[in-house]
Amino acid sequence: MKFKHFVRVLCAVVTMLACHTCYAAKPNILIVTVDDMSCDSVGVFGCELQGTTPHIDKLAQHGLRYHHAHVQTGSCYPCRNVLFSGRFSHNTGVEGFYQVKNTTYPHMVDLMKAGGYFVGIRGKVAHSTPYQPYGWDEDLTVIDGKLQHTKHPESYYQSTKKGIESAVKAGKPFCLNINISDPHKPFYAMNGKGDIVGDSNVPSHIFKPEEVPIPGFLFDHPDVRSELAHYYSSVRRADDCLGQVMKALDESGKREDTVIFFLSDHGMPLPFAKTAVWHHSTRTPWIVVWPGVTRAGAVDKQHMISGVDLLPTLLDVAGLPHPEGFDGHSFLPTIRGERQAGRNYVYKFHNENSGRNRSPMRSVQSKQFGYIFNPWSDGKRVFKTATRGTITFRTMQQLAKTDETIAARLKLLEYGVPEEFYDYENDPDALHNLIDDPRYADEITRHRTAMLRFMRASNDHALEAFEHRDDPAAVSAYVEKKQAEADARRKAK
């Protein structure tokens, strides 16, 4: 019996060592997101304001950044579910700010845990999973029973340090998702109403209204400058948070064994950016650093990648199998510096805001052009967006009474048009709608065809409206049906 017991113990040890070896061969994975940060607010992505993101810039110097990277939607809750499901929102059921309890698809947590990873998260927990609570090994938003302040940079050091230590204790590689709250509103030293308030979480640099650049899709006004100054100061504080994350990683000695993914969940929380599908709504500052694989300071201007591709890529990095049903495709070959065919378009959408208001949009974007279909726009419906509560929007409303140019912009924002087409290479701010310009007829047809392909391949419920886009009654019936479903969901809750 003693011999048999010895054999059982020996077999158990061998199995454990084999598993440990398997785990050790897998790279650690660190996914860092910032909240509501436009791509061109980052120095290495062309920010006109000096000093916004020294730590992000330094990270980019060590790895690869993608010039043509987008998230699927300019709204955080559905965006993050796309990131960690590898599926478009119409295939996860998470099209707005609500939970889907009975999911039928595996989430990143399920797949990485099954692959031997310790999986932890800091911030945006409910936003990053189809329902809450979910199966994370550890919620790093709470340490020793204390909820960490979302705007305090040093707390991100503590969360990252704790996550790495927990993984080491478990004898597993880590897959950590650290979600930095800035520059999401409220901005530094400003409350939700736009009042100036005290703020103990002071950025390492505070920007002044007179020095900030005005995005081309906005307008120059003292109130806009004031709000942008607080936004850019919050960008700097987000960068401070990343610096603390990297400090914890460096101190752990795991830097050379860790693949880092950095991106923003969508554009700045101001009109014509967040909660929409224009170029600046979805373009994200995507950086990948993989020691020994990515080339320092590399820039990919050839391939288009998007949020739905993240999870398939993570699985390939970890050497794990793919489940069926992904809408996204791994871009691992591009991380290795190889060419990858089929990366000429990204598919984007918006369905529902946090108040359950349906304003469905669909967009397909190439490197140069972008086509947008707005079934919600009928000349009567008003687009309810998260940016209506900003100082900039309220200032727009006042100035529109006497300024025809701003009045036209406000009308576009609030009422939209059924179709839009932009040359983003020459007009990134989407100021000139080319949908009726005969010189672009071929490109418009090409992009409509690409949209049809995406819709059919992914079983998008908006297909019925797109195929009948010349029939206002049919399109309106689709929108009303979807709004009724959202209303019923609200009542059921």
C-alpha cells in the first residue's frame, strides 16, 4: 500500500510539474484600457498638444502601434463586451447598458481560465462581462476590503501589483485587464455639471485653456477651451495611471515575459466623438508590446484591426484554441511583422445609449473612406447621446441661435441624415458629406457592398433596414420595433 501511495503521489507531482511547465511556457498578458480617450490625444498618434502622454509614448517606443485601429462602437459598455467576446453586439445580446445573464458563448474569462491563466480585472467589471458577478479570479478594484479610487494613479500600481502577486501565488501566468477610468467624465477638477471643484487627484501636469488644440469637429469658444483643458488634464492623469501600472510590472520582474495590449474604448466624451461611429468616435491608440516579437517603435499603416479581433488574437498569443462563432479574426501575423490579407475594412455600429434610447447606426470604414447608414434619422427623431450633458453641447445650443454654421452642425448632431460618406484621409473630422457627390459613386458602391457583406455574414438584424433603405416606412418600422424591445426590457427590469 505504501508503494502504491508513493506512485500516486509521484504521478501527482509529475502532473503538477508538467502543468507548471505548460503554464510557464505561456506569456503573461496585460490588457490596459483608458476610458473615453481620442486617438489623437496621444503624443505618438499626432497630438498637437505637447506633453499629454509621456508614459504611453514611451510604451509605444518599445513596441508596435497600429495607425488604422478602431473599436466597434463609441460606447463603453457594448464596446468592452465586443472586446472580450470576439463577437459583434448583435451576436452577444449586449447592445446597450444592460446585462445578459444566460449567455451562450464563452467570454475571455472562461477561455483564459480554461487555458491555465489567472484572470484579474481592475475597473469596469460590469461593463466588461455579460453579467455581474462573473468568473474573474480576482476583482482588483477592491484591495483588502477597500474600494480603490478610480482617479487615483497610485491605486493602479497597487491593483497591478496585487494581481501579479496573486498569479504567482497560484502558480499560473496572469491575464490582467487594468481599466483606467480617465479621461472619462467627470474630468479633473470638474463635476458632472461642468462646475469647477476641488480634486485631490492632481495630474502631473495641468493644461490651460489657451494652449489646448480645438478638434476640427468642434469650434473655438472660451467654454469649449475650458472643458478641453480639463479633458487634456485628465488625459495626462490617465497617463500617470499607466506609469504606475508599468512601475508595478517592472518591479515584478515579469516585463520580459509579458505581452502588453494598450487601447482606448472610444473617442473623447464630447459632441461628434463619443456615442457615434465617425472616424474620431472609434479610432483607438492601439499599441502592442511583446518582447522578442514586436519591433521597437514599429508602426503598422497597412492593416486595419478592430476591437472584435482582440480575443481571437489573445488566444493565439496564449496558444489556446478558438471556440466557434467569432466575428473577429486574430491579427497575430501583423504583430510578428508579417502581411495579412483581408484587413481592408472594419465594421462599426451603435445601437442603444445608457438610457435605453435606440438610435441604430452602421458604418463600414476603409483606410481612406467611411460609409454610414443611420436608420434612426427620419428628420423627427432626436439623437440622445451621452455628450448632451457637456458644456460644449450647451454652448452649441446657445450659439446656434445666431450662428448659421454652428446651427447646421447642431442639426446634423441631433437629427442626422440617413446616409453619410466621408473621405477620412482628407477630412478626418467628417465635415463634408460626399454621399451625393457623383465623383465618389464607385467608392460609395464599394463600401455599401462591404457593409452588406458584413451584415449578412454576422446576421445583423439591421440588414432588413439596410436592404430597404430607400423605403422610409420600412426603415422606421425597424427602428420602432427595436425601441419597443428596449422599452420592454426596461419594464421587465
